[in-house]
Amino acid sequence: MEATNVTQEPEPQLSAYFEGLVDVVTDDAGEINYLINNGKNMSVQKSYAADGVVYVPPALNLLPFRVPQLSPVLKWYKKDDDRTLFRDIVEHFQKFSFVEAVHLVLLACYTMLTYLFDHEDVHYLGEILFHAAPERGKSRTGKTLIHLSFRGIHLAEVREATLLRYAQDSRATLFFDTKNFGSIVERKNCVDIILGRFEKGLKVARVHHPQKGPFKDIKLYRVFGATVIATNEPVDNVLETRCIPIPMPNRPGHYADSTFEISAVLRERITAFRARNMFESLPKLPEIEGLEGRLQDMAAPILQICQKVCPEHFRHLFNAFIEISDQKKLSKRETIEADVIASIIQVLPTEDNGYTDFEIESAAVLSILNEGRTRNNRFTPQWLGLKVKTLGLKIGRRKSRSILILKKEEIEALKVQYGLAA
């Protein structure tokens, strides 16, 4: 008897994210489905095929985040409007903790932004930072945000393997609620994950199977996503540049306790907001003056959401970012890098001689830096050379002496960045 070749269908693969997916949702029977927006219409599907692969959603018990219900999302998709939704989110926040009015606007806009993390106009997601003494409402405010956010997950611990999967597979919004976040992240080998979450496209590498040899032993993880941090201890300067700090006033009082269940209706409304806006261009921003660098990158998408859902608050929110910028510059003024720049400025000619390039002796800068320091605590020429290079300045030699080769525009830019401009 001749054997018959039987072609087996490929095994479906589990997936909770692909382009055009609004979210995984549950129908009236409690079954999990894909809610898909192809840019023209919405559809509900049990599976999704792409590039010869069939994807199905994971079972509910495998998902680490709360899944919205389909019927309410479809209802709100047709009847809700973005401005009313924004106002209701602000009112919701006010039930659970005290936050200054302008920061309520910021947090409400950020909450809505988490649902557009994959929008083509969004390239950066600043990490919301609540840093304050105990009992200032950090955890309460962070929980309120995470209970409303896209696929919010509240974490009391930091584990590398878990974070990589939450970022890669779930595309989750993560809330880290710890006493000393910075030291925990470093101890748990997660620094690159946390630093990489703020910028779209960044990936981190992990070696899983060294026995497989070159190229096959490494896996790259996509880590971009919205991040919220509550900590009692300050974070280091590198992480702080990726953060949007929210001050927590000392306003003790009686507030309700936020839960995922209480927030379910609003979460479904914001899911409908995602469906309405995932292919709509965000508003163009006017020229942003007064903000520069990384903070401008992080502020831009939040300001775009503000322009869309609450334009009457745009100027107040913009001014709040200016204040954050000023605070960051004050923090930078207290760094050793600022001391180096200030010492360089002291050595430069005090009068404008029309030159745009300068050469000054490293020894003169080092002498100012070491004023008042004991012999054992003095900076060395080698240390200064490395520090100058990290600031993007050039160092060279003339007649066996070390010199700094400076351009006027470089110094002026550093003065602004480190809060040393007059």
C-alpha cells in the first residue's frame, strides 16, 4: 500500500501584540479575542495570520495584565469623545491622592499616551518619577496611573527575566514601587532595560545558549514602553535624564483606594480612545523654545496629547516642563561636571575678543578644581582628561603641556545645559 503524504497545519503561535491590534479583549461569553483596526474598519478575530504564521491570543490566565471587555470598548468607540474622557481621567485621579493641578494634566495626558506608545508620531516615553519621603502619596498616585494605563502591571520587585518578557511579549506599562529603585536595578542586572525603555527602537541583548555558537546564542529584546517609578531614594544622574519628575506635596488626607476593578470602565474608554486614534496623526506642535535635549524629546508627545484633548491647558503644561527643565539644570549645577565647566569658564578670557576657538592649559583648570582639597583628594591630570572627553571637549598637547581645545559654541551650550549661563 502506497503511503499518503499528509501536510500538517503549523501550530498556532501565542501572541498578544502585532501591528493594527487595538488590544486583546473578552467577549460576552468570556472568550478572548483580538480587536483589530486595519486603518479602515474594526474587526474581532479569534486568530490572526501574517507571513505564513497563525497567531492566537494567550489564555486569560497567562496574561499578566487586565483585559478589557469587548462590548464596552465598542460602545465607547462610537459615543465617547477625547476631551470628555480627559476630564474624567483628571477627576478620577483626584479621588485617590493629591497632585498639583498642572501635574494632574500631565499625568492624565501621559495615561492616554500609554495607549499610543506604538503610534508613528511617538518616539519617546519619559519615565514618570515619584521621588519623595515616605507617606507623600507616591504609591497611591502611581497605582492610580497604572490601573488606567495600557496593560498596566504593578511591581514590588525587579527581576530581569520578568521585565524582558513584560516588555517584549506584553508591551506593558510598568510601575516599579520600591524603596531604593536605583540600587535594586543595578543589583538585578536591569540597568540597560530601564534606561532603554524611554526610546523607541532600543533593544537589549542577552546570551541564552552559548553552546549554539556565534549569532545563534544571543537574543535581542525590545524594551520600549511606558514606565512609572516610585522611590524614597534619589535615582542616579543617568536614569534621571530619562525621567519626568512629579513632585508630591505633603497633603495628608482621606482618599479612596484605587484598584483595577474600580478603574475598569475608564480603562475600556481609553482603549476605545486608542482604537479611534492609533492611525490619526497627532497635532503638530508650535516651536518649542526653552526646552532642549532629552527633556524636549520626552515632553513633545505629552504636549501633543494635550494639544489634542485639552488645548486650554497647553500653556500651563508647557510652563510645567520649563520648570522641570530649570530643576534639572539646578541638579546638574551640583555635579562634578558642572564644577569642571565652571573652572574652564574661569580660565577663559573675560572679555569678548572676537575669537571662536580657545586653547587653555589643563593645569590652570586643575588648579581651580583642587582649591581647598587635601593632597589625598586632589583630582589628577588623567582624571581631568577623561572628564573633559565625556563632556565632548577636545584635549591635546602643546610644547609637552596638556591643553584644552575649545570652541565658543561648545562652551555656551554646556553653560546652558548645566545651569551656568548668566
